[in-house]
Amino acid sequence: MWLLNALNPEYTEWEQKVMPMAENVIAACEATGATQLLPGNVYNFGHGIRLGMTEDMPESPSTSKARVRIAMEDLFKRRAAAAGVQTLVLRAGDFYGGTKPGSWLDLFILAKLQKDVFTWPGPMDAPHAFAYLPDLAQGFVRLAQARRRLPAFDSFHFAGHTLSGARMMAATEIALGRRLQRRGVPWTLLRAGGLFVPILREVAAMSYLWQTPHSLDGRKLEALVGPLATTDPVEAIRQAVADQSLDRSPVSTAA
């Protein structure tokens, strides 16, 4: 039996809710004997993110989000050691795709797509780690199938898509069949607004992720489960746009 822990409180409520939720999940796993599969992220590495990050890279609690994620995974490590409750972390970049809104793709990057605007939060040449959710889901399935060969706690990286702003904009233009205008994110204004609006403060605190080139090395996962299928970025973006109706409706040709 395995359990996918996809719980995620509001961005402004991590300090209050992440650890109690984690305690409940690991208690449920201990009671049922289930393996916990945890979607991880790059927050654990704090400001030390870089290209080609491997599973043994040092973690850094240099942001509040990093401290919370590190504490949560430390809890799962302790329960694995003390009670044999298995937790497998699959760490990935920024999620996109699927029908549920709330990712950087729909909130920022393609938020103004209907006005032919592509918004990139950092330098256009800085590579950024992304995970197309249907591909990541298959990675979780393959990891779950291999869980009996693994220790009580282990972590893996999902390589996903590593895309600079230039590459993602080009892929989006190909997917849509038209040119877009590039815009940036006014981080200074967001930080100022964060003095009054908590969600802006939390988002602005993570701006370093868009300034620093980074990617995930997925070789450990593929050594365990074999090659993983990866959707071409153009097709992934085309499908993500369609799934969330981010683009303008096609003009009807009916009489």
C-alpha cells in the first residue's frame, strides 16, 4: 500500500500548518503500513540552488520555506528510523500542467496570454527547473512500484524540463502558432506590496529561484526505474494551456 502526500496549505500558512499536517500523514502511514510518496521541491537547498543538483547536495535553511521543508523531511527520516515507516521523496522543479490552477504558469508566466503577453520573472537566459505534472505522475508510479527494493527513507530527483525564459517563450509561441510580447515581473513593487499583503511577501521572498540557474539531476531515479518518458515542452505547454483555458477562445467559423 502506498499514499501520495499532496497536501499543501496556503502559501502564507506554511509555518502554522505544514508540520501538523505532516504529523497526521505519517501517523496514518504508521497505522496502516503504507509507504508515503512525497512530492519534494528545490526549496530545501535555499540560496544554494545550482545546475545539476543531486540528492546528496547539502540543504540550506536560508529561507522560511526551506526551513519548513527541511523540518518536514527530517520528521519523516526520524519516523523511518524509529518505526520503519517508509517515505520516498521525489523532488521536482516548479509544477505545471493539469487542470488545477495555482502554478507559476497560470499565475505569472501565461497569466496575460489572452493579451499575447509572456511574463518571465527573471533573466531570459537563466535555466529553471520545471516538472510537467503528467510526466511527474508517471515517475511516482514507477517509484511506487520499486518501493520494496528501497530503504525506509530515500529521496530522488525528477529531472523534468530545464527551460530558460527564452526557450520557454519560444516553445509557447510554437505551441500557439503566434508571436508573444515579453514582460518581466516588478519584484520591487511586489516587495513593497508585501508590507501589506502577506501573499506578495511570500512570493517575493522566492524571487531568487528565478535569478539563479538551476536544474535537477535525475540519474539516480532512472538508474532505479529505467528511462522515463518526457513530454516535449511544446506539447506540454500546448496541453497545459488547453487544460486551464489560458488562451483566448478560437474564433468560430460557423455561418
